[in-house]
Amino acid sequence: METRGLSAHPLLVHGPIVLIPLVALSGIAMIIRPVWRITLGP
């Protein structure tokens, strides 16, 4: 399977492996430093 000429494997497998921990760490950081919630939060 390809997406725009690129193999879908890096997007479907390695993308979540990087993004899920990154989102979790960002959430923990916003809990620890509430000031970041204002600038980084939704």
C-alpha cells in the first residue's frame, strides 16, 4: 500500500509509536506546569 508514492508502513506503524508518547509527555508537562496549559493547550 502506498500513499503519495511513499510506503504506508512508516506512517501507520512508526507514526503512532512516536506520537502517542509525545502526546502523553505533553499532557504530563501541562499538568505539572499549569502556565504551559495557557500557551500550549487547546
